[in-house]
Amino acid sequence: MPAKKIILNIQNNTPYPALISILGGLQDPNQYNVNSATEYLYDIGNFNWDNSSTFTIQFKRVGAANFSIAQGNTGGNPQQFLLSINLLSLGLFNFLRFDANISLIYTFNDYYEFGLLNIN
């Protein structure tokens, strides 16, 4: 007889709210985040979005020798930037604003390693 209820016990071990992809799977472009322990943080708090149009981020498979570069459009604001970086299918990136000066883009990923993030 199939189960009628699924109970999930999820614990956030970060000092801030973390969004996650719970079910994952091959069809999920954010599957690389499920159960990942390696965190990547980028401080974008003091950035002038009015002058931005594009971004690049370095990424590689864990253990690979060289980084590749992915790029996208910032849309001139952090919300559009977040949408664009998530459309790269490198994992689920989230935005967190601590105060007027500290804003972070973060992700957890054990499949990819990330290097420099440049916003131009």
C-alpha cells in the first residue's frame, strides 16, 4: 500500500535563512544543491547596479583543472541578476540582505566549484 504521508526533517545549519531544492532529480537544474555542504558567498552590497549590464562567473566541476566562464545580463538590479544567474543551471543561488551595506549572493554546491564573480 503506498504511503499517504511523507515527513521531512530539514535542519538549517547556517546563521541565515537558506532556500533549498528539496526533491531534486535529473530534471531539476538545481539538483547540484541538494545535500551539498560547500558554501559560496559573494558580497554585492556596495555595488552600483545603475551602471551594470553584464556579469561573469567562473565555474568548474569539482576536481577539474580549469575554470569555465558563464555570463549573463544583470538587468541593472539585484533581482534580475539573481534570475539570470539561476538560469545558467549551475545550481540555486539566493539573495540575502543583512542591512543597507551588506547583501550576499550565496549557494551550496558540491558538484561545481565557483571562482570569481564579476559584475560589469
